[in-house]
Amino acid sequence: MRRSANRGHIGWRHGLALTALLFAGCAVGPVFQRPRVPTPPHYRPPARRAASAAGVPARYRQRAIVGLGSAGRWWRLFHSPQLDALVTRALADNPDVAASTAALAEARQSVAIAGAARYPQVEGDLGTGRKKYGAAFLGPEYFRPFTYFEAGISVAYDLDYLGATRDRIEERRALEQYRRSELAATRLVLSGEVASQAVMIASTRARIQAVNGLLRADRTNVDLVRAAVSAGSVPRLDVLTAKTQLASDATLLPPLYQRLAVARHALAALLGRAPADWRQPGPTLGEMMLPRRVPVMVPSRLLRRRPDILAAQAELRAATAAVGVATANLYPQIELSTSLGQQGLQPGQLFNASSAAWSLIAGLTAPLFDGGRLHAERRAALDVLHQRADLYRQVVVNAFRQVADALDALQHDAQQRAAEARALSLSRRRLVLERESYLAGNTGLLPVLDAQRQRERALLGLLGAEQRQYLDTIRLLLAAGGGVAPATGVRTRQAAPPAEHKSTPDPTRSGR
């Protein structure tokens, strides 16, 4: 009969252990699934994809190659060692990158903290004290004040039968992925800002050089008019008109120098330097190559490459795990704890068999009444989950829109640059003819100055179109996730200087 009772006791213990294992495999939280978003095979409608820059010289055209995008240093497509050095230094020294790196390290530690809950928590205790019991507590018994000593260990374990601990770990891992994507986005945006500021500096320096050439041409006009006045072939009023044109063109320089200073200061800040500590001039347009073939990822791969999409996906994962945690809080929580130690009135009594003390406790905590707080927390977690899903879809749609905008911009920039180059060529020819006619005494000075103003607008317009082409190329590379692939490029060269100011750059003759 005693053996049968023992068997029943053993069977009860095995049944309890089996029940605990079954509960441990239960999970009440939802499983994360990336939302289905419409992923078209192309970024733009067929009509716009088929449109080509008809009549645009090949040296101005760029072609986006969908499917060539891959991870790498996209800025090297411009084949500028100075730009490469600037971006590399910014990625190493920029405070925002350092802060994002520290945030990622903190997120990794939070994963480790959450993961520790999967294991029993073991603590060691060693202490001493002096105690006296009150007479009202012990009744007729009386104990003198005594000193006691104790040593032991205690073990506590939360039985995660609903998967709450697993969901907390998943939430921390998702936040770690969010920080990692945030760091990648910070690095990508920083590289784009450095490249953009470098292009702004190079383009502004080219504009300053062009305006200085125009001023030299204005001074040449003043000298020619003075010579004509001395010869008696033109009125003295033409001298004042030529000087007025010179003074008007001189007003173009201060804004350009201010723009150059602002761009240099911005670039210094991106490098983590104060403006006074950075004096590197940066690359020029003649040292950079505009890539003819721009790599672009296919839309389906863009979902797995763009940092902002990955960050939105990580937030959605964290929200899914938070729903699991909030759901598990609705059910009873089971905690197992045990302690084993030694107690004695003298230090020498410790670690004797007669001084052993132990405890084994199983606790169950169940919510009975909380005013609806736990259910409200779960509904709020579900609302956050739906919000993150909608935001994820919006981020994806915006990514496709940005790529499509940049693809169209590349095509229109090539057309604009070709048109500006033709306008500059025609304005130069007209200016030469007007000057010859003026020197021959067939026309007055006003047609010459009007032709010079047209040439001035055309030259600055061409430089602006070239700048937009560089900036839109950078925007496309960033929108495509920063991919880079081997590609050929076209170097922007200085043309043969015109006769009236030999040092003026001529960006119309580009390519190789």
C-alpha cells in the first residue's frame, strides 16, 4: 500500500511537470508578418519609361539601369578622390553617426537584458544581525536579544508559459534592428549631404569664375567705348552705359561668395569640424565625372535595402511583439522560487547539516480587477500595430515615388542642360556679331549690352543645369538605397576659353 502511494505521488509530480511544459509551449501573441504592399515591376508608367531624350547630345544623357543596384560606396561613381576622402572623413567624424552608433550599442544591451529573463535568477546571501522579539508577540515565552548569522542562495524563475518573455525579447530585437537601420539611414543621408555640399561648392566656384569673366568682358567694353568716343564715332553717353553694365554685373558676386561660404560652413559641420578648422577647397566640377549609367534597384529589392523601409518594418515588428506582451498580461503569471541556506547563532554553526534551511515556493498572480486597464493596454497595443502597418505602407509608397521623381528628373535635366548649352552657343555668336557691328559703326551700344546680358543668363543657366544634374543624380542614388555598381562616366571638362575672357569656363564641351 505504501509503494502504491509513492507511485501516485511520483505520477502527480510528473503530471505537474508535463503540464508546465505544455504551458511553456503556449503563446498568445501574434506572429509578425510583413504587410503586403503593391510592388510594381517598374517605378514609372510605360509611357514615361519609353520616352527618351530625343535630340539631346550623348554627352549630356544619363541612363538609369534598373537591376544593377548593389551595396557599396555609391559616391565613387563620380570618380573624385577628393569627394571620396570627404565622405570617408565625414562617416568617421560626424557626431550624428557617433550618436547613432552609441544608440545601436545601447539597443544591443537592451536585448541582452531582456534575454536574461529566460534563465533562472540566482542570488547569493550572506548576512548577520541582532534581534529581540517582543513579549506581546511570543506570549509567556521569553528570548533574550540574540545575534544570528546566515548564508545561502536563492533561485527565482518566471514560468513563461504564455510567451511574454519571448515577445519582450522580440520587441527589443526589433528595436535593435530599428537602431541599426537608423544608423544606416544616418550614414546614407550624411554621405548624400556631403556630396551635395561638395557639388554646391564646385558649382558656386564655377559661377564666381564665370561672373569674373563677365566683369573682365565689361571692362573690355568700357575700354572699347572710350576708344570709340576718343575717335568721335560714338557719343559719350555710351561710356556711362558701359560703366552701368559693369556696376550691375558686379552685384552678382557678393551673393555668390555668401552662398559659397554657407556651403563650406555646412560641409565643415558635416565633417564634425568648426568652420574655422576646415579650409580644404573641395573638388571642382572639372575633377568630377557625371555617371552615364546610374544603378537602380528593382522595386522588390528596394523593400529589403532602403534604411527607412527597414526601420519602419522594425517598428512594426516591435509593435507586434508589444501586442503579445499586453495579451500575456491578461492571464495569470506563475513564478517559481527556492532558497537554500545555513542559519546559526555563531559563525561556526554555519555550513552544518543541523543549520540547513530551505524553502520552495510556487506563486500564481492573476488579475482580478484593474478597472479595465489591462484590456485597454492591449487595445492600445493593437491600435499601435495598425498604425505601424499603415506607416510602413506609406513609407514604401513614398520610396517608390522618390525613385520615380528622380528618374524623371534625370531625363529632364539632360534636356534642360542641352537647351542651355545651345542657348549659350547662340548668345555667344550673337555677341560677337553685335560687337563687330558696333565697332563698324552700324549699331549703337545697347544691342551689344543686350547680347551680353543674354550670354550672361545663358552661361549661368547652363551652370545651374549642370548643378541640378549632379544633385538629381545624387538624389536618385540615395532614393535607390545607396547602391553602386561599376559604371562608365563622363567628366565635366573646361572648354576652350572664349576670346573676350580667356579664363571663363565653358561647361558646354563635356564628355569623353
